[in-house]
Amino acid sequence: MAKLFATSSTRRHLAFAGAALLAASALAGCVAQQPRPPAERVVVRPAPPPPRVEYQPPPPNERAVWDPGRWSLNGREYVWVGGHYIERPNVAMRWEPGHCVQQGGGWAWVEGRWY
């Protein structure tokens, strides 16, 4: 009798673990694919300076994508934020770097995004 109880208990645990693993793997793809709502853009009057020329070191791994440096407004003036590598969420995705666009008589920053 004790052997039968252990076997059915083990089966229940394995079935529960399998169902949890299946649900987690199904949800993992959904979470990474959720689009972010667009953020409100802040428009500033002075145009950013021209981008700096940067040295791009070799990628640290095959999933690394170069995000080029950019000018960021710290409230009073533009400051340079150097380029760096970011990791690709999956091999099929491409990176669109952030950039400034003219808007409403000034300039607005558009965040980089994966597509």
C-alpha cells in the first residue's frame, strides 16, 4: 500500500511540474513580445549638436548589437552618452537606435526600439 501511495504522489508531482513548465514556456514568448505604450515626447528648442565619431569595439558575443552614442539633454545642456552594446532579445529582432526628430518648432527624442 505504501508503494502505491508514493507512486501516485510522484505522478501527481510530475504532472504538476510538467503543466507548470508548459505554462511558463508559453508565457515567456508573450511577455517579451508585448509592445510598450508610446511615451509622451518632450520638445526642446535647441537642436542637438552633430553626433560624435566613436570607436566601436568588437562585440562581446553574437547576440550583441551596437547602440550608437547620442546627445542627451540634462535639463540645461546637451551631454554625450557613449555608445554601448545591448543584447538582442532573439535572433530575428532588429534594433532601431534612438534619434531626434523635428516636432512643433523644436526637437524631440524618440527612444530606440526592437522590431
